[in-house]
Amino acid sequence: MPEFRVIAIPTTTAAKVRNTMKAPGYGHPAHREVATGYGPCRHCLQEFRVGEEERILFTLDPFYGLEPLPLPGPVFIHADPCVRYNEGAGFPAQTRSHELTLIAYGAGRVQIAEQRVSDGNVDGCIGELLANPAVGYIHVRDTKAGCYDFRIQR
């Protein structure tokens, strides 16, 4: 069992976006389209089936509820309801194949460290970052696109 949890966006957030077609907290219009590129749904953390599944693009602040200063950016979820990723299931296998940037944050949204992983070996990197007691959580981002995928916590 991993010594960390993988935190996908809450089901209430995904449902709100699907029902209103607006970005939570911002009210920006969301956009629905057939998946044209790789990447995980930020709720179930499963890869989109390109050309087959519809997804919704919207603005999300991954610091919401953690820090007072926002840092919004674009994310995708499945257009149809999906089951939220199990926090204790370890690092999502499909995401390991991506080039990833892991950013460790401390209180006040202070960036403590950043590591890039391109070989799928994220567990050692996560362990190293979480070994620092000043680290409160880690954001996992796609290195090429720069977008937020999910959060990791002890």
C-alpha cells in the first residue's frame, strides 16, 4: 500500500460542471468536445479514448480549499459521469507513461521543490519529496501541456 494518497477533483465539482457547463468559482463557460488528445479525466484519472469519448474543458483552481491565493488553469473531465479515482489506489498506471512534473508545495503555496519524471518511475520521486516535512502536498502536472492532473498527499 502506498504511503500517499492520490486526490482527484471532487465528485461534487465534476457534477456541477456537467450540470451547469460553467467553471466552478469562476462562471466561465465550459466547452464540450470529442477527445482529441491524451490525458486523464481529472475525476476518474483514466485516459480519454481519443476520437470516441466526449470531454469537458473548464477552468479549475487546484489550490481551492488549500490556499487563499488562486492559480486557475484548464482541465478536462469526462462529459458523462464516471467514478472518482480511489485515493488509496496508488499512482494511476496510465499516467506513468506521460512526461510529468511534480511540484511540492508548503504552507502559503510556497514551492519547495520540483522534479520531472519521464521514465514512469514516480514512486521514488514522490517518496523523496514527501520526506521533506515542509511539503504539504504535491501537484502532478503534464510537463508538455503544463496542465494540472491531480494532487498527492501523505
